[in-house]
Amino acid sequence: MKAVHKFLEAYIGDSNIDKSTAIFDKWGGVKGLKVYSHCTLTLLNDANGSLGIGNIEVETGFRSSGIGRKTMKMLLDYADTNSVTLTLYARSHSFSPLDTYSLVRWYENMGFIKTPRGHIRKS
């Protein structure tokens, strides 16, 4: 079973995740997954069974409320419990309140390490 499906299976019945908004791609990734009602998450199946974080977007009116950090904590807890490596590419988008430098620092404060291929956090 791929990393995204293992994550979703672990959270079946969790009221903080709304899978009805999720759109699955042909590689088993998912986008549009609603977490804590106001955060949208995109997850990818990366090489070697790692879980890729494609995007975390908090709705404009709920930014700086801790929802993004709470969502990351859910992913970090899952990764630690299940010995799953997390990967991502930290880059800011035009609609983001954080510039790329601040976003990189945010991820690095959560244990991600910069590599030539993006950021990685091993459990």
C-alpha cells in the first residue's frame, strides 16, 4: 500500500479530516483534502515509500491561527509513529503570507533538513 493511502487509512473516522473533498490522482496522491475545516492538504507518494507534502494552504481568514502548525503536527506524529520519511519542496506562492525564506525556516523548525532535492524529515 502506498504512503498516502496508509496515512488516510490511519485517520479513518477522524473528524478533523474531510475526505469527501479529496481528489485522487492516477499515482495515488491526493489533493483538496480538508483538515481542521480550514486547511487544504496535498499529499504525494514519493520514492522509497516516503510521504510527500505537496501543499498546505490555510484559508485567508484563518491564517496565523495555528491550523497549519496543527496540520503539520498531525503529519509529524503519523510519520514518527509509523517510521515514515516526509519530503517537501519549500517555496512560497504569490498568495502566501510567508516569503520563501520564512517558509523554509518554518519547516526547518519542525525538523526538516534541506537537501539538494528539497527538504526531508526522517523519523
